[in-house]
Amino acid sequence: MKILVCISKAPDTTSKIAFSQGNTVFDENGVQYIVNPYDEWYALVRALEIKETIGGEVTIITVGSANDDAIMRKALAIGADAAVRVDADPKDAYFTASQIADFAKTEGFDLIFTGKETINFNGSQVGGMIAELLDLPFVSLASKLDLKGETIQLEREIAGGVELIEVNIPVVVSCAKGMAEQRIPNMRGIMAARTKPLKVISPTAVEELTSYVSFVTPAAKSTVKIIDASNMDELVRLLHQEAKVI
Amino acid sequence: MVLVYISSNNGIAKSVVETITYARKLSNDVVVITTGAASQDDLAQLGKYGASSVKVDRAIVGGDSQQLSRLISSLALSLSADTVLFSHDVIGKAVAPRVSVQLKAGLVSGAIALPEENGSIKVNVFSGKAMGFVHVKSALKIISLLPNSIPAELNGSNCPVEEINGDAGAALIKVISVKRPEGDIPLPEAELVVSAGRGMKGPENWGMIENLASALGAATACSRPVADIGWRPHHEHVGQTGVAIRPNLYIAIGISGAIQHLAGVNGSKVIVVVNTDSEAPFFKAADYGVIGDAFDVIPKLTEAVKKFKSSNN
């Protein structure tokens, strides 16, 4: 089974979110980047489990600069076999998906995994775009995946429930909670990752379709109003009359 | 004109009428395309929210993104739409990116407001810790609207409904079965949510959470540790790696308010925190706080809600 896992960097959850240059650019000052949790915990680990069960090869790919080699080494330490970095600034989802699809189209992957979204841009766009660019079926927000030969069975979130579906490979899957459990790389994995191949390829020319004009941070909440624990009638009154939510 | 895709398999959800309301604010010419089982009558009612007409393709039954995107893209072209609108729900997330590629049109996913004067559209970024303004470079725009971002508005009367055959080809994804979780209100749709964490000490104590939720007409949710140790089902887990929700009211009981949890709920309009620890970080994100023991506070709050509901009816 040949599996491609798409990896994105994301700021560590505890990072301070601030913007510079007139609120047009994310301020990376002091920001620690990690592998986007959905890509790492669910997409990558499920891919490794499949490889461990039936054999195969897990390749990871990202679109980014040399600064992102650190997160790629982390993903290799967790167990991926080979890494590819498209050496470009991931301008928007369409640009990123086009680069990944361009690499994947001649490689014959059976499964292409993404996380359900990144925790920085929350767009949930790249997986569906890769599927369209490669003319493959796309299973979004999958929480379970079982292989049955050339067929895979998946559970995916739908409005108000979970759907059990079947599809033949090759297929693109976006992975959500439930697919797998987080793995901590061990020392052997970290040592092995140093010598695993990390290939850097040039981007193809693609015009992005969207851009961010500017950013704002939400206005700080006014101080919390503390209500006496013995006076719940007052809380209900405030929720009705002041907050107008009940 | 604006082409809106809605799913009508489970009746007309709140997010559907919000999406049509949004479309009507962009244009007077709103064509709705839908698939699924909703009756002609139900679909005609969409006119009240601003739809000029509704087209329904009954041949597509599931949420196959290849079929749906072909149907929507070909309609967008034949109608010369300048905007294609989705709800940013599970179907929108799967279909809108494909339509974006097919039409080479920029996608704004998770819009939370109408376009600004400069045409850019506000979305949540960094899991709700900031907002960004997205500029679309193409003439045709694809937008998916985050549920509960704008209130639905009545604006018109019943509209014509046309049965069509969009010739969208076969589905490569076969649906075997659908499981619906227990509980009446799906969490992402809920306007009121009662959520509890490890402070509840054990799954046997969830009765009082359910009582409060039922008195309010709210959905129940939980924190990650509670889902991970199996006290509550995973679909109730809200937070960065679970479900992200933005209800009108979020009541957090016995949840400390770790940053990963806040990332999933910070879009809530009003947050109430009940915690024994006055230093719990969640109080910093709360509008109202109660410092006290849930086992004492929650039954009292439930009684107060019941009293309010009965005097208000």
C-alpha cells in the first residue's frame, strides 16, 4: 500500500497569536511550530498502522521553506519512510493542493491522507482540492478506516450522525479524531529520521486564488461577572435580560 | 446572481435558512440547488428567506462530493453565477473545494460575516484566536458560511420549485449505513450547550448535566479528558481536536478551560463558567462565572431555569 500523508506546520497551541506590518502578516516572533495535530495524530499515525499491518510505504509531503524541515524530521521520527518538501511559500489552499497533486499524479499512491483542517487556517480545503485535481473520490472528516482488499470502509461525520461508507482505492481521505491515537517518537525513531530521505522539489507555477488582506484579534472579553452560587435566579435573569440568550 | 447549495436530506436545518439569508443580502437573484428528500412544500418555503427559485435533483441521494460538485459547477456556469454559496458544514467542506478547482474560483471557507466594503470576507483563523479578511482574486467567488454567524431573516414569500436532472454521473462512494447518536440536538446545530468536564468526578453524575440541558432545551457536550476516559461519547467532545462549536450560550461546568478547549468554544456568544477553583483559566474567557461546587450549583440552576420557563410561558 503506497500512502501519501500531507503535512502542514502549525503554531504550537500555546503560541501568542499576533500580527505585524499593519496587521497583515502573522508575527512569528517566538512562535514554535509543530506538525499540525490533525495531520500528525490522525492522518500520519493511521497511515503507519496500515503499513504495519499489510506492508507498504508512507511518504510525507509539505509545501514550505527549509524552516519546515524540522517538523518533517519529527514526522519521519514517528515512522514515515520518506519526505518530500515542495520548496515554496504555501500561498493559499489552491496553490498548496496544486503542488501536492502535481507531485502525486505520477507516483501512483493508493491512499492520500490529510488532516481534517489546520489549526491555523481552519479552511478544510486542501484535501478536497487534491481529490478534484487528481479526479479521485474524497472522503471528508473520516473517523475510522478499515481496509478490505482494494476496498476501504470508512466512518465519516455527517450532519447529526456518522455514516458508514465504502470506496475503492485510490482515494483521498481527510482524517478527524478517532482515526488513530497520537504517538510519541522514541529515540530509535529520532535517530533513524536523521538518515531518512528528505527530497526538496521545485514548485510548479500556479496562481493563487485567494489571499489574506489583514487580520484582527478579537476584542478582549470584559471582566467576568461573578454571580453568587446561592443565587441562580439572578444568573437566569441576566442570561434572559442582559445577555438575551434564553 | 448567487447560487446556493443546500442539503435537504434531514429537512430544512437552521444553517440552511441562514445561508439563504446571507445569499439574499448579496443579491436579489438567489437560486437554490438542492438534493435530497425534502418535500416541494418545504422547498417552496425557502422563498420566504429570499430564494428566487429552487431546483432539486432527486437523483443524488448521498453526499458524494464528485456528483455534487459536477451538479453545482455546471449550474453555476449555465446561470452565470457570480457567487456560489455553501454552508460550512460537512457537505460544504467536502464539495466547495472541488467546485473551487472546477471553476478556478477562490474559496472563502468559514465566512462569519458579509463582505466588507473592500470586498474581503471575514473568517476565523488560528482556531478562533484571530480573524482574517480574505480577498478572492477570481471574478467568481465561492463562499462557505459558518453556521450561527448571521441570524435567519424572513424576506419574501414562497418561490417556485423545479425538479431537474443535473446528469451528475455515478457516485464512487457507497453509503452502507447511517448511525444517529442518541440525543435530539446535533451539537454543531445547537444554540444552547451545557458542557461538563472532569470536575463531575464520574460518568454516574451526568444526570444533573442532562437535567439542566433538558430544562434549557440545550445539547450536551464535554471536555477532551472526559471523552478520552470514556465517561462520555467522543462526538460530544468539544475543543481543538474535537468539535468546534459557536452556540449562543455555552455553560462550562467543572472544566478548567485549557487553551485547547477554548479553541473549540471561543466563538460562543455568551460563556458561563461554573467551577470550584476561582483561579480556573476559563473564568478569563467567561461572561458570567459561578464559583462553587457543581453538585450544589447545577441543581439550583436547573430549578431556576424551570421556574423561569414556567413563568415565561
